[in-house]
Amino acid sequence: MGPLIPNGVIPFEWDNIIAILIGIAFGFVLEASGFSSSRKLAGVFYGYDFAVLKVFFTAALVAVIGVYYMDYLGFLDVNQLYVHPTYLWGAIIGGIIMGVGFVAGGFCPGTSLCAVAIGKIDAIVYVGGIMVGIFIFSELYPLFQPIYEGYFYGNVTLEDSLGINPYWFVFIFSIIAIVAFVISDMVQKRVKKIFY
Amino acid sequence: MKKELKQKSKHIYWNPYYGGFLLGILILFTFYLTGRGLGASGAMKSSVVSIIESVAPTHAEESSYYSKFITEDESPMKNWLVFETLGVLIGAFISGGLSGRIGWRIQHSPKITSKRRLVFAVIGGVLFGLGAQIARGCTSGAALSGMAVLSTGGFITMLAIFGSAYATAYFFRKNWI
Amino acid sequence: MKELEKTKRISIAATLFILAVIIGLLTYKRPKNIYAINTKDTLEKITSANYFTTLEELKNPEYVLIDVRNQYEFEKGHLENAINIYAPEILSDDNIKVFNELKESNKMAILYGNNPQEPNAPFLILYQLGFDNIKLLAIENSYLQNKLISKNTVVEKSEADITAFINESVKKANATETVKKEVVAPPKKVITIEKKKKAEAEGGC
Amino acid sequence: MVKKKIAKVLAFRYKILAAILILLAGGLVLLPKYQKHEGIKPEELLSNTISPERYMTTDRLAHILINQDPSFILIDVRDEKSFASYSLPNAINIPLEKLFDEGSDSYLNQNQFDVVLFSNDNFYADQAWILCNRLGYKHMRVLKGGVNEWYATIINPLKPADNMPVTDFELYATRKAASMFFGVVYPEQVKVEAPVIVKEAPKKVITIEKKKKAEAEGGC
């Protein structure tokens, strides 16, 4: 049946209600997995707690395997799903700036909202910072326009850009993820334990 | 004994694989229902746009960036991501409440003062806000939802975020370890 | 330690429960008929392969005759030992089972109706569902004192050369000036601005 | 001792989870690869094909052509040779093999014009119609009986015998008039200057990007 709302199986009015419900589940899972504490988030970069790596890769894997199984069985049509557009240099430069922001601030927008919900003042300040960042971007937009608009390769998937069979890529990706989990466990044992 | 148990459970988090599994199922469910992934920084952009629009409407109209998101009939806040972000706040509050983690505080490593932590939080926020707009998505929107449909942009963004984070982790180590 | 043990047990139970529910749902509610080939391949196959047979070739033991007309016409008269599957019910479960059995025992299903147009739709739909062991019997059925007469016809035979007819009618009417029939140039280029697919799902962070 | 046992159980559990993950991811690769199931559901396609109102009669088509109704595009799915010998006025030739080529897609996949597919009979036109309908193209019709029917009813209408009802005579008269429009000249016809069919076919098919009902907004 493919994505239900765009295909009209569920009327479009439900979209926002579903958004809230999904948001509640999203917030609950993020907070319960400990993503509301910035020190646990930063642990992935300093080796004392690889929760971010484990949750992130497991979620991506479960989602990708699920999407392709449902596509195979005819429940979901992958072509109708929203694929994040590929702006090559936009993604690289934006990613680098976000990486530094992640290490400096300890949050990403989703997790900072969870921390705000449980009363973390540094998270509130962080969200304020994000808004300022967006404000700066919008004011200096002409400066960022070439990167923002340029190098557009369309809403392209790995299958289109690298011509690989998605099933094989998912299989290799899952092996890489499991190897990463094993390594992160070994590293975590060796690194000095930090109580937060 | 109960208070002590409650105190201890403050730091009992789910097993990360379990959390990742549930998050994966949730993303799959979101794609199945709405055909789009999750997101977070989009909502902040909408709020900034609506603030600017209410504060300085003329400026908002002219500037090429704001005008993209201003539509006559609806305010920018009436957007899927804003509702989802509202849900995230509620969900996190419920989960925090269940395990007793609610309370005003600033979480920082014992070695640094809370003032320094706030300063770095602002710097981190500004950088993240800027980067999220340039890459048109944050870790949960571009990277996580992008990877779920194997989008090249999603992978590039994820690699760039984690790559640069690992590269510059050395400079901020005093904040965390 | 007890607290940690409790959450661990809950998480394992919840994971297994959710996995069981999802796998159960996916395998149970699987849509019945799924296309096996997409439209481009179907087009190549039907324009290249010859899927017609004639009455003479019916002696082949592997051929099983399937009549796509309705019950009444089938009773009135049908080719010997033909199975009656009415065209609109071709996708019902038991009919699909019949085609599956034919496919396993690699028999060739021969669809026929009152004229070649009738079995065309069921043939093409079944073909796209992956039943490539199907052929069409190009025959024209008629009744003489309610006895079935079927004779082979060629599909899409051009009855008459119309331009010749028009020119000949013009000559016949010995009109002096010949009628100049402009051949109007077909539209050169149709520009469609990149069309948004049906209910394109928007998304992103 | 207990802690070591739990740690062992814990490690063992992760091995099972890893094995399940690899099994599921690998399973996708081993499943028999079959073509993408694109288009509308087979049951829906069957019901659309069976419904008769997808056909267009030759009389209605003649009426449309005479009134030069601009909202129709005629597509001839026969091969080039038969198209060259005769085809309906300002019809476009897209042979069945080239149905899904680049150039022809803009004629089929647009919702601004009604498309009428025709061939000698409606056998190949039906096949083209079914494939297009599977992809969800709208406003498609098939000329009932194709060019043969067109010849039998419009170009060379059958003169009804005397005992036929008057409606047949009117029908015959309209059909005869239509055939004159299409160039057939009758001997007793008063010398009338044959109207030159100058009708520019729709040159530019502009699909105005219509806001879909279920348009899901997005973007970050």
C-alpha cells in the first residue's frame, strides 16, 4: 500500500496528529536510552560510553532492513519515500560545522529537546544557540547561497549514485555495524570509567 | 530505601541496542505512515522564521531565505516537524518523569564550572544551527532518516558530522572527561 | 543489581514481542497478487514474443483450453474440454490456483473468447503477474443453429486501404481539382514541466 | 561467580542478537530478486479494464474532430508503415514498441488532454491502454474497433435498407456528412470546396503543477 498518508489510505488531516504521536514515542525512546544527558552523548567521542554509536547504528539498520523487507513484500514503495536531497558540499561543510557543534555543545537538536523537557538549563541555552545559528544563517544567506544551492545531485540514493545493489549494501553495512559494536565494547573496557 | 532506590534508578538507562531497536521500528513506522523520516532542526527553523516574521514582517518578506518559508495562508509554525517536536518534548517529559530525572540543573563535568559549560553550550548551539541549515538536516533528520532510505546525502552528512566530531574531540576534552 | 536485571528482562521480552508482531503482520497481511515484471519488460516481451496459436495447434497435449466468456455463452457452446474462467473473476483465489497448477505442471494455458479482443485483458494481466505459460487462440466464434463455428482470424488486419478509397472516390466523382488533404504536422514538442508524482511524500529533518 | 555467569549470559545474548541481525540482513540478499511491482494493484487494473466506458465510439470521435475539440490527442499505436498509409487527422504515431520511450512519455503521462489510443482493431490499443493504466495515467480511451471500425462507419457508411427505422437514416446522413469532412467526395455532391483541415494540433502541452490533495510538506 506504500506510505499510507500520501497514498490517501489515511486521510491527510491525521498527518499532524500522527506527528505528535510519533514525536512522543521519539522523545520517550531518546530520553530513556539516555540521550538527554550530554555527557553520555559526548561519551562516544571520548570512549567512555558508546551509547550514541550503538543506538544510532542499530536504529539505522533496523529501519533500513525494515524498509527494504516491506518494499520487497509489497507493503511499501521505496520510490515514494522522501529521500534526503544530496547537496554535496552543503552536506560536507554543514556536517563539519555540526560535528564541531556536537562536540562543543554535547547535543544535537533532537536530544537537546529531550534534555530541555527534563529541565536541563544547558540544553535550553543550547536550543537558544541553535536559533541564533539559524538566524545568522538566514541573515547571511547570500553568503551561503552557493553552497546551499550548489552541487545538487537530486534526491539520490546510494543505489543510483554508486550503482550498487541495495540488498548487498545493507548486508555489508550490518557487518560493519556489528564489527563497530565489538570494537566499541573493547575500547570501552580499556578507557577510564566516568560516572555521570 | 525507596528514596535511595529512586536515586539509583536516575542513572539506569535502557540497553542501547534495545533503544536503537525501538527507534528503528519507530522510523520504519514513520516512513510507512507518512512517507517521510523524523526531524528536529526543521521545527527550530520554523520558529525562527515565525519570530522574524512577527517582529519584522517587511524584512522577512524581502530576504530571500525567509520568504521561502512564509506562505500567506498558514503560519510557518503549522508544520509537520513542529508538531513532532512538540511530541518529543512531551515524550521526553514522560520518560524523564518515570525514572525521576526531572529537575532544573546544569549537567557538566566536575572539572569545569557551570558558566563555562553554558558558554560552550551556546557556541555548540550556534555552530549546530548554522551547520543544520547548510546541510538541510541534523543528525536525526538528514543522517538517521536519510540512512533509512540509503540516501547518499544522508550518509555524507553522517560521515561529516562524526568525522569532524572525532577530529575536534581532542580540543574539547577538558569539557567532558 | 536487581533493578538492572528487571529492566533487562523487560527489554528482552519487549523486543521479542515487537519482532514477533511485526513478522507476523508482514507475512500474514501480504498482498495476494504482486506483479512479477514491470511495464517496460512486459512491453518488450509482448511486442517480441508470438503468443498466438491457431486451431490446428490445439492437438498439442500440453495445451489446456480456458474459455473467458461468461457462464451462459460457455453453456451454449464451447471448444471440447475447455475450462470456463469468466474474465472479471480471473484474479480470484481458486482461479489463480488453477493457473499456478498449470504453471507447475508446465502446461500451456490457451485463452479464447468470442473474438481475440476478449481474452486480451486477462492475458496481459496474468502475463504481468508472472504467468508466462499463456497463449491466445485467435479465433472468431459464431453460432449456426446453435452449433459453435470457430475460424482462425488474423489480429489487427487492416480491412481496407482508406486513402485509396478516398482518392478513388474523388476520381469517381471526376471532380476537377483534386482535394488536397493537408497532412497536419503532429505537434512537434510537448514540454511538460517536471511533474510531481502522485502525492509526492515530502520529508526531511 | 554469579556476576561472571551473568556477564557470560549477557555476552551470549549479544551473540544471538548479532546472529539475528546478520540473518535478517543476509536474507534480503538471498530472496529471489523479482522486478519492481510498480503501478496500481492487479485487481484494480482488472476492474478498470473490464469496465466498458473506457471505449470511445467512432461517431463521438468524428464529432470531436469535426468540432475541432482541442482537448483531445489521438495516438496511433500501429507501426510507421500503416501510419503513413492512412491515419486519423493530426494523430501522433507512437508504435507499441516505443510506447514508453522518452519522447512519448510527455504525451501519455499528463492530465491536461484526453488521450485516444487506436490501432487497426482495438487489440494493440487495448494492450497499450492496460500498460498505461497500470502506471496510473489518467484520461485514456481506446477507439472501439479502431481504424477498421472508422472505415466501416464513417469513411464508407453502410446505406441502411428501406425498412430500417428513421434513426438509422439520420445516423447515415450524419456519417456521410462526416465522411465528406474527411475528404471522401460523393459523385452527386454539389461542387463544394472541400474544407481544408487546418487545425494546429496542440503544440504545447503545459502541465500546470496542480497542488495535490495529499501533498505532504516536508524539508528540514
